[in-house]
Amino acid sequence: MDLPQSVQETHALLARGNYIAERSLATALYLSLSMKRPLFLEGEAGVGKTEIAKVLSETLDRRLLRLQCYEGLDAASAVYEWNYALQMVEIRMAEAVGDRNRAALENDIFSKRFLIERPLLQALEPLADGPPVLLIDELDRTDEPFEAYLLELLSDFQITIPEIGTISADEPPLVIITSNRTREIHDALKRRCFYYWVDYPTAERELEILTTKAPNAPTDLSRQIVRFVQKLRDIDLFKLPGVAETIDWAEALTQLDKLALDPDSINDTLGTLLKYQDDIAKIQGSEAGRILNEVNAELAGAAE
Amino acid sequence: MTATAPSDGGLIAANIMHFGRALRAAGIPVGPGRVLDAIRAVQTSGVESRNDFYWTLHAVFVSRRDERELFDQAFHVFWRNPKILERMMSLVLPSFSDEATTPKETLSPRVAAAFAGTDTPQIEEKDQETEITFDAAMSWSRTELLGEKDFEKMTTEEVEAAHRAIRHMRLPIEDIPTRRFQRDPAGPAIDMRATMRAAMRDGGATIPLLRRDRRSRRPPLVIMCDISGSMDRYARMLIHFMHAVTNDRDRVYTFLFGTHLTNVTRYLRNKDIDIALERVADSVTDWSGGTRIGSCLHDFNKHWSRRVLGQGAVVLFISDGLDRDAGDGVSQEMHRLRGSCRRLIWLNPLLRYDRFEPKSLGVKALLPFVDDFRPVHNLNSLTELADALNRTGPRASAEMTVWRGRAA
């Protein structure tokens, strides 16, 4: 599929993939797609950063290459590695035949045939459907050396392999980088990207998301859930519930055949919404009841 | 600018350039490269709607969360009427610079010392009453005596000598192994890549096995220092220590707390101690006030712990444990802090008294969660700290069981 030609089309594209996005996000994404620069998404956990890349690959019908970052991620698992076993066999064969000179063997051993490609190198390969979507997930989990390594890739879309030379992409991949901000990413890297902070959605937007993502939940229940979660986000909690948690909660309550929120079912299912024991202890019981009363009063007021 | 401006008049391009300059003046790092990017981006997305225009510039100029607010304000003021912003800046800037520069027109103590030779201490003595920026222009002192002397009882010259000694202190925290490798002839694993390359060197006739080992790295260090009234003298001395440590290694984060928490990491990175201390003094508003340990820890846990405690950080908690809120909320927050770091070390100047008893509510609340409890009142205790940090073995030190017993 071709890339969208305007912000409007980008917005529609995401909507087709069941991703309800703010127009601001569509703008940033459109810029990144049309100017062929990575999109750098930051935000709390569970606001749908990773999802954007998945939706993009689905709706554009492109291959999705995902690189999950972790501390100590190195070139061997992110970029490429040589197939040592094959190389050994090759040397052994050359020895057995005995008619090959050293330079030829060296050229042969370090050729693409013996290269195991990892996501970053794969992303540079030309594909029939067009360049792939490259998702570099949770970049903040790696260390600075890897971040520095990415600079060459992200600005010129090329990778240097000492034994072979420089491999560059004919058409750059669509790169989405996400970060949970557990540490600050260096400005040099951010400068090469378009930046977007993914915030918690507004109540209307969240309701829209919920109707798309959890269609089986009764409408009244969804309304209650959204209001409840929005109120929770105003409370001083260690980890505020993200959109992912809202969806999980709606699904859990639907599975339990609830038609409306009640204090007991909130207490029973709070674990899908809050992930820290302190937070759960704070909300469980009277606090949950208080919020629920507020929510119900508001909804009754809105209905009149 | 005209070279890159769109063909339909360069007005918008020029305005984007001016907007970029306004942002730079406001503190967002915007260079010419970003301005060019912005112009190109606006050409791409079009300027039909103000909203899209806003988010286009936002995507280019903003690169951290805290810049969003600045950008928002600047955008609304500038694109309504660029002149307003200019006028506001011209109104604001002179008064800013007046305030900021005139009192500091005075020579840096270091420069003063360089010019004045030996008379400087008299001038400096006055400064010391009010400012935390004092510097050494002293003779070498008998370090052994100095090492035993309590920071609180030091004379002016001794304080300066101590500063000098601290400046050379290093903190050898035990390195932790990473998942990266380096060549090591005696390493436990075989480095296949190097082996293959070495094999090629003689045509593959022999394959010499080359080895590798894990690379190790210093863990991040987070220092939290109490600057309340009771800690005053110590904090002023220790800030020199923090400065020395910050400039010696990477990934050191420093927080000062009294009634609220302030992150001073950025200021302490300044190589010149005078400038660093000046910046710290400007940013911290609660020197020598009360202490609210619980609420400061809560702030830290909520806003900073997830950003600075990753990758196995060691925390140095410097406080006398005297809490205005009588230990309110301290236990929960300490529990969380302990759970998110690799090691938690408490440095307490009150430990200089042999008969120190962990009886105050603040101390009782803190003690169960720390892995090491050490004095920090003179130079020798700082030196010993280095050994303590280098210790391997179980997380909590052996003395901790005794301390916990006494606190219970």
C-alpha cells in the first residue's frame, strides 16, 4: 500500500487499523512517513506506543521488524552475526580440497552467505511490498553505546560491517522508536527524529477507544469505566492506569457478565487496573466506593 | 534563509526562523538545522489548519517532555503576534540580566585568589557567612590531624584544606558485570568472531582459539543529601564531595532535600566548583530549613526513581534522620526505594557519637531498610566509605543486624 498523502489520510489509516489517534499524533506520524525520518514516541507504559507500529505494518501491508531493547543489547543480536559453524565447515572443506588460496578463502568466508541478519540489517533489505516498518521498542532499556550505534543507522540508513563494507538501504524503512523514559535518551538521537509525547487520552477519546477495542462491553459499563479510570488518573498513585489497563479491565468485567460497576466487582478486579500493591491498597474499599459514587452522580447528571 | 524558503514568498520561513530564535531564547536548544527541518516539515504538512501547523512545529522543535509547556506558550504568543513576544522579551530580559549579573559581577574567588596572592583569606572570610561558595587558597595542611577532625569543629583554614582533600577523593564502587564482552586471553568463553578472523590470517591452516570475558561497568550512583538546618555544616562540606564524585564518573545523580526535593545533577556536572556551587545555591531554596523526609522520598520515588534507578543503581542517602514530620510516611517510601535499587547506604553524621542510639522516630523508620549504616563527619569517614562501597558479599552489611536490633 502507498503511504498516506496528508494528515487527514494518516488519521484515517490509523482508524482503519482500529487505532483511535489524536490529530496531533497523525500529524507527527505523517511528517515522519513523508520526510522519511524516525518517529520517536515517549510516554507512560500502556498508552499505545508499540501499537502504532503494529497498526502501521498491518494497514500499509508492510513487514514488521521488531527489536526489543534490553540492557547490554549488542551488535550480534541487533544487527548481524557470522555463522561460525558454517564458516568452520567451509575452512575444513577448503583444506580438504587443498586448491584455494588464502585471499579467495577469506573473501568467501566473510561473504553474505555466512551472515546471519538480525532486525536492523533486515530492515535495510529491499522488499517487494516496500520498505518494512522497523520498531525499536523501549530504547531506554539499552545502554548508551547502543544508542550511539543507532546514530549511523537512523541518519543515513546504512550499516557498516568491517569485513564486507557498508550496506545501505535503497529506500529507508519506516522507523518507530518508543521509550518509557526510564532514562533520558541523548539529544543527538532525538534530533534525528520527530518527537511525540503520547499522553493519556481524554474521556471522549478513551470511550471511543474502548468501543473499538472492547466492543462486547455494554455501553453503560464502558462509560462508567472510562469516568472511573479518568478519576483514578487524578489521584496520587505510583503507576497510573494506561489505556491498555482500561481495555483489560473492560474485558475482565465483561467476562464476569457485569452490566454496571459495583463496589464488590471493582475490588475483585482492581488488579487488572493497578499494578502496585500500595496503589491497590489505597483505592480498594472506601476510596473505590467514593469514586464510583462520583462517577454515578456525574453520569446521572449528564443523562438528565 | 531565502535559499531554502518556499517559492511562494519567504515570509513564513522567516517567521519560523524567528520563532526558532524565540524558542532558543526561552531555553529550548534549537539550532539552524532544526529550523531548516521545521521549514521542510511545514512545506510537507501544509499550513491549512492552525492545529496541524502547531503539531508540525511541535514534532520538530520539542524533544523532551518538559519542553512541551514552553513550546506551547511561545507558540501561542508568537503566532498571534510575533511583535508581542519580541516586546515581552525586551521587557523581561534586561531586568533578568540586571538581577542575574550585577551581584555576580564580582570576581570568582578563584580569579580573585590568583590576582591577590596571599591576602585573600580575609576577603573570603566575610563571604563564607552568607554563601556556600568558598574556595581553597590555602597552604598544605597536616592531613592526618585533619582527617580526624569533625567537619563541624573545623576552622576556616581547615575547612579549606578539607575541600582541597575532598577534591581528590574518588569513589570506587564495585563494578557490575554487563552483558557485553571484551577480549580476554584468560576469559571463560570463546570469541568466535575473533577466532575466525585469526584463522583467516594464516589461510585457515590452524584455528587459534581466542577468548573473551564479560565487560564490567560501574553502576549508576544516586546521592540524596539532607540540607536541613541540623545538617548544614556537613551538607556544605559534602557538596564538594558530591561534586568530585560527579565529575569523576558517569551516571551520578544528585538530589538535595530539606522541605522539598531538588535535582542538582546538572549543576554539579560543571567542572568548575565555584560555578557549580553558585548554580546549586541559586536553584535550592530550602537550605538550612526543616526536613520532611517522607514527602521528599515520595517525590523521589514518584518522579525520579524510575528514571535514575535503572541498571542497578547504588543509593547514598545522607541524612541525620531527624524528621520534622516525625517519620511520617518514611517506612513505605523507604521500602519502595530499597526495592528499586541495588544497594542503599545511609551516611549519618550523628554516628560520630559513640553512644548514638537509634531512638528518634525518623531514624527508626529509616533503619530497617538500609543495607549499610556509616558515619560521615570527617575526612577519614569519607575515605572509609570508599572501602565499604567496594565490599562484595551479601547485600546488607553484617553490622546491620545489630543496628536493626537496637532500633527495634
